[in-house]
Amino acid sequence: GQNIDQPTEMTATEGAIVQINCTYQTSGFNGLFWYQQHAGEAPTFLSYNVLDGLEEKGRFSSFLSRSKGYSYLLLKELQMKDSASYLCAPGDSNYQLIWGAGTKLIIKP
Amino acid sequence: GAGVSQSPSNKVTEKGKDVELRCDPISGHTALYWYRQSLGQGLEFLIYFQGNSAPDKSGLPSDRFSAERTGGSVSTLTIQRTQQEDSAVYLCASSLGGRRGEAFFGQGTRLTVV
């Protein structure tokens, strides 16, 4: 079957760094997406990895290891506005996105 | 339009009534998804349309739910004989499909069944 695992909730301090892990099992694999969702809003795209390694985009980076079925999202210099849920979504063999339940990130001053 | 448009943004309906939710995807996007999200919960997959292929309906929770996509563009999600447990935000997303699969979401329809 298809399965996505992420921590349910994480807490971090403003200005710090946090890593949100995601492990996945899908029928085939066609890249992995990370999305951010603020409470009461729709998810918005953050990053996409299709090859192994680290993709850096400003304060956010995403890593992928296809052989391990593992990805992480790294957020640096945390700001209060980063408080949100972070959703991991690999694409399966039909390019359909399979969504995890998301990790709720709480930033404290 | 520039983004995915959903209507209505809010819908309150009486238990037992039918409702139709509409999604206008981004022009040219061949893939379209419907999801349901209850408060504080993750995205629950409902149905996936990709081009002219048969839709993946495996997420529809019961036969009261159906969806269609006309002309490869606008999609309608219909819920018949609504129940209180159908209350949720219904999100639509579209993408170019294939490896360019970044999904763009609409702002959702908040459905309340009373």
C-alpha cells in the first residue's frame, strides 16, 4: 500500500533551525513535493525534489533519498510566520500526489 | 483566471439535501484533484482526474459522492443526501500533470450540514 509518515507536531524557537522528516512508500515514484498550509488557508507549494540530494531555496531546503524513501524539509532562521502545517507529498507511478497528514510546526518567541 | 477558483466559498445546507461544489482549474492544467479536510486534520483524497484517462475515484467515501469533469476543464463534486459528517472544507487542486506536477489549490468550499 501507499503510506506517508511525518511527525504530528513539532515546536521550535524563533531564529532557530528545524528539520521535518518524511518517510514514504508509494507505488512507483515521481518526485516529492513539500507544501505549507497556514490555518484556515489552502496549501501552497514550497519545494520539489526528483533526484537525490539537497535543494536549497532561501531559508528553506529539502532533501531526498529515493533508496531510503526519505525526505526532510529544513527551515532556517525561523520566523513566527513559519508557524503552519508542512505537508509531504510524493508522486506515485500515475503522477498522483499522495499526501501525508502534515506536521504542525509551532514557533515560540 | 490566474488561479484555481472554487464556488461557493461557503455553503450551509440541511441534512438530506444535495449539494454541488464547483472547481475552475487553471487553464491548460490536465490534472485535477478533489480533497476533503476536516478541522485540524490532513488532506483526505477524494478523486483524481488526469486528462482523458478514467478518473481515480478510490477516495470517494460513499456512493453519495460523485464528481465529473466536463471538457477537461471545470469539475463538479456532488454530494447527495448530505449528512452531518460531510461537513468539512472541500479543496480542489490542479496541475499540469506528469513530472510538472506542482499542484495549485483553490481556497476551498466550507460545507456545513445542519
